[in-house]
Amino acid sequence: MPECEIEVLGVYDVPYTKALLQRAMAVKYAGTRLSFWKRRKAKKAVKRELSSIALIEVLVRNVDEPFRVDDFGQPGSDESPHQLTFLTLNGRGAMDASEAPEWEDLRLAFFLHFYDPRRPLKTSHGEVPTPEPRQMSGRLEQFVPYEPRGIVD
């Protein structure tokens, strides 16, 4: 069997908007009463997080047993894939989450928080170089919209 190959097809900036900030604050601090100063501090931290998110689109050829999607990340970071989405092989659509593909080749996208464009992508098959981040395409924005995550300890 041919060796597993992992290629980063693109790294995309997540568009930061006030609406996204409001949604993220609601998710992270739902039901929490924050003082003026704590809210201000929380907003600053959430803005920092939101401005650091990247959507990463990956093609994996010849998937093998050691390959694990949980292993994606960056060296020196504890961040793991958020909102993993399996895509059709041509990249023109998302697959139903209940239908994890069992193909030899996979196309997927996921978000990484606190993404550092100077670092490679860490995978179960070693480190892979990444291209420069660019603006997210309408294609990906349509079927892989970012959903804020709750507070991570």
C-alpha cells in the first residue's frame, strides 16, 4: 500500500465581526454575571482568541492505521482541531457528520485557535508545511461556518 500523504490545501483567516464577538461572548459566558471590569477583560481575551483562528483545509491520501484526525495541531501548542468537517473529495461540499468516510483519501477542514503561521502543522505522520493564510473563500464559509467554543480549561 502506498504511504500516507498529508497536504495542507489552504489556511484561511476567519472573518472577525462584532456579531461573531457577541456570539462568542454569549457561548463562553452564558448565565454569568460579569462586573464591568471582568466583562472588559473577558471581551479582550475573546477578541484575541477570535483574531487568532484559522480554518485549515487538508487532503489526506492513502489513509492508514496510524492516521488520526485528533493529532492535528501545531508544535508547542495544546490546541486541537475544532469543528472538524469532512468534505467531499472535490471540496465542493460537506459530508453529513454521521457519515465519517472510509475512503483511501480524505478531505477535511477544521479550525485551530491561536494559530501561528510561522509553525508547521503537526500530524500523526510528522510535521507538514502550511501556506500563508488568506481570506476564506465563500465556498468554505458556506459549509464550514465558524461556531464559537465554550470556555476551555
